Amino acid sequence: MHATATETDFVLPSSRVAALTALVVCAAQPERRTVLSPLSGRPLAQIPQSSRADVAGAVGTARSAARQWRELSPRRRAAIVLAFHDRLLAGREEILDLIQLETGKTRADAFEEVAEVANVARYYARTASALLEPRRRRGVLPVVGHATQSRLPRGVVGVVTPWNYPFALSLGEAITALLAGNVVLLRPDPRTALCVLWGVQQLITAGLPAGVLQVVVGDGDSIGAAVVRCVDFISFTGSTRTGRAVAAVAAERMVGCSLELGGKNALYVRADAALPLAVDIARRSVFTAAGQLCTHTERLILHKDIAEEFLRLFLAAVAELRLGVALDYGYDMGSLFGPEQLERVIGHVEDARRRGARVLTGGRHRPEIGPWVYEPTVLENVSAAMDLRDAETFGPVVSVYRVADDDAAVRLINDSDYGLHATIVSGDRTAARALAPLLRTGTVSINESFAASWGAVGATMGVRGDSGTGYRHGPEGLLAYTAVQSVAEQRAGRLGVRGAEGQRRFADWFSRALVAARRGGLH
Ligand code: NAD
């Protein structure tokens, strides 16, 4: 493990900040908050804050723009998003800098955010039109009637996102909702708004009409909550605790919500796994974004027959990880997001240590690399008495467990209130595939890290248990942003008659029709 200090001065020109923050819906003389860069711990920018009145104004503006956007053909909307896709990739060096400066992650981890947004933009631009196509259904009686099932936009979609994957989550969800024909009120985390505003700027330059995508910035319990209180559908990504509060408001208002929440994900190495591959997958699964990723691995479950050898190779690989902060590729792990995140990680590791866990490697804050850098950490002898056994650490910390067989591995993977993601590494993919339906998780990756499930953008990611409700990616990811409407038309005949004799004859006739439908194999 190399500790590398950097000379780079992590700053942004104020003109660049002003051009981006001009897109925030706020008063002429707004309150401004200073955000710090996790790369240096020093001030990065002053960000204008929106008020509750600004949220109300932004919803009004979005509603005024809704009709024009809804009536644009899905193909025209897709053309704008594809133009954005190209601008994003062409401008990637600039957005990578912003993501790194705001989050403290490595450039390779920042690139995952860019790739995700490009992937989502391209996938839905190419599929939205067909997904939104009205479907003709049979009427009560064949021939004389039919129904048409349509997918209509929900209206104003509120997208509330956290700091850990600010660009990917904000732009990914906003674009999906837009391609479903909605207008969007986006509330990124106030500490990571600049990279999101860069994406919004690119969408506008690519042709997004004015008013269709509004950005408000401010604290979660005031501005985030205000968004949740006034939109027609809520897309929330964050912790389970906040997700429950958002769900309660959605229930009270009787509007739909999609909740993508926390995880305590496991990676199971079967006895037949190729260990160098398993080590590489585990390294990336645990330490990507310094573990501040909902789908990353916090529990490493090893078949007892390979546990010793796996750990020997894994600990050597962890020792090789290059920690650092720099606006360039090369480092394997960057910084935690800030002091609260560092405190949480230290709290979990120290609590475990105190209660008898063995630290196999790591377990130290490394301020000489960056103010909030923490070592990649592997723990053993973790018990239920320790906070990190079941609670999400959201840091570069993994605990190791040994099992005797697949059944024990499945029990342990499912022994969590969360149900987000699981990884299986095995030399026998058929056997690994057979385990997947036994796992109570929304996604499973086989012989790759979470990146396989995350990147398979056409496959809907589900969530189970305390990890939320709703979908990301795939057909359901877009359809969740639509309201179903069915229009049934009757061409001839009537359904029901008056008078005792007429009703009896109708019941006889309709029963014969039902029997005929059953015999004819109709559904
Ligand atoms: P958090 O719940 O504290 O905050 C998330 C966001 O919600 C923040 O921007 C916050 O300002 C805002 N917020 C707070 N109170 C609110 C309220 N009452 N109404 C509306 N918004 C409110 O979570 P966090 O610690 O910032 O983010 C990390 C969490 O997010 C982790 O649990 C992680 O697993 C989860 N996450 C999940 C996914 C996923 O796809 N499942 C992706 C990324 C992160």
C-alpha cells in the first residue's frame, strides 16, 4: 500500500462555478453555502441555496413546460438525449474532474458514473418509444369491443439523490423520467451539485426545452422534503431511515415513489472458484469508491476449503492497493466523502475491535494522504454484538465469514434486513445460477462484481427488504415513471340488461360465452 501525497491544488475557477450555479432555481441574492472538496478538505465552491418558495416556483415552471414536452414525440425526445450522450463522452475529462473534486473518489471510479449515465441515456433513448407504445387488449367480448392500455407520464417527477454517486444517480434517473415524458424537479445533494449541474447544462445545450428539468439545491430535511411534498412521483435514493420518511409522506399524499436504499451485500466464494479471479472480483467489489456504494460488498463469505488460500491472496492484493487523491488515473482507492463518513467508519471498526474482531489488514485513518482517507480494512471474528455485523458501514471495510457448504452460504447471505445485491464466484456457473433464486436480493452478479449487474442496463435491478421498493434500469425502470391508463371501447352490444327475465337470459348467455372462451383457450 503506498501513501502518496499530492501537490495538486484542487480548485475550480469561480467563473466556471458561476456558470454552473446559474442553473439553480434560487432568489436573486440567495444564501450561499461553502462546499469542501474531499480531495483536500479545503473550500471548493460557494453554492446558492434554494428556498421552499423556489421549490414551489420550480414546480410551477415545470408544470407549464409539461405539455410541450409530453407532446414531443418519443423519437424527438430521444434525439435530444442521444445528443447529450455524445456531449457527455466528448466532455468527459471536465466532468471527471468535477465528480472527483466533489466526491473524493478516484478517476476510474468517477468514470463509472459517466459510463452509467451514457449507458442509461443510450438504452432508454433507443427503447423508450417501443416501451411507451400503447398496447391493444381484448374487450369484455371479442370483436364487439376492445381496450387500449397506454403509458402516460406521471407529471412532475421529483428526483432526490445522495452524494455518493451524484452524477450517475441524478442524471440517470432524471433522463429516464424525461424519456417517459415527465418533467423533472431534481434535488441533488447540496454538497455535490456542481457535477449534476454540468450534466443539466449539457442536456440544455443538447436541446432540452426550458423549464422541463429544474434544479433546486438545499438541505434534505427542508428542500428535499419540500420536493417530496409537491411532486406527482418521487424517485428517492439514500438511506433506509430517510427512505421510510419519504415513503410515509408519499403514502399520506397517495403518490407513487421509488426507493433505492441501503445494502449489506455479500460475496460468496465457492470451493470451486478460481482464486485469482475471486480475489480480483472481491477487491473491486469491496473497495470501489472506498466502499461508498450501495451495491458494494461488506460481507465476504468463504467456503472453508479455500478460505485460507483465498485470504492469503486477498490480503496480498489489498496491500498492493494504491491509495491517493489526484485528478488523474492510477490510484485504486480514494477518499471518504467527509468527516461524518470517516467517523462512521472508524466507529464501526473500533466497536468491532473492542468486542473481539481481528483486523487482518487496515483499520487506520491516513490523513497524510488526504484528510478523510481510510485504509482498506479486512476483519475476522465478527459477531452479532458488533455494529458492523448488520448495519451498513458504507466504507472500505469488509468482514470475513467461513461456511461449510452452499446452504450455509445462502442462509448467511439472507441473514440481513437488506436485500440489494449479492455476488457469487464459482467455477461452476450452472451451480451458481441455481443459488440465485434462493437469495433475497434484487440483483445477483456471477463471476463479476456489482459492475456486471449495474452495467447490464437492459436488465431491471430490483430491491428487497429494507433496501427499498422500485426498479432501476430495464423496462420497469422507465415504466415506473408512467401511469397506466386503459381505454375500453364498445363497438356494439350492451353489457347488462334490465328486468328479471332479461337479466336471467343475459347471465345464461354470458356463462355460455365464458365456457366457450375457456374451451377455445382464450385468456
Ligand atoms: P441519507 O438518507 O442521509 O440522504 C440521502 C439524501 O436525502 C440526501 O441528499 C439528503 O439531503 C436527503 N434527505 C434527507 N432527509 C430528507 C427528507 N426528509 N426528504 C427528502 N430528502 C431528504 O443518505 P446518505 O447517507 O446521504 O446516502 C448514503 C445512503 O444511500 C446509503 O445508505 C446508500 O446505501 C444509499 N444509496 C442507495 C443506492 C441504491 O441504488 N440503492 C444508491 C446510492 C446510495
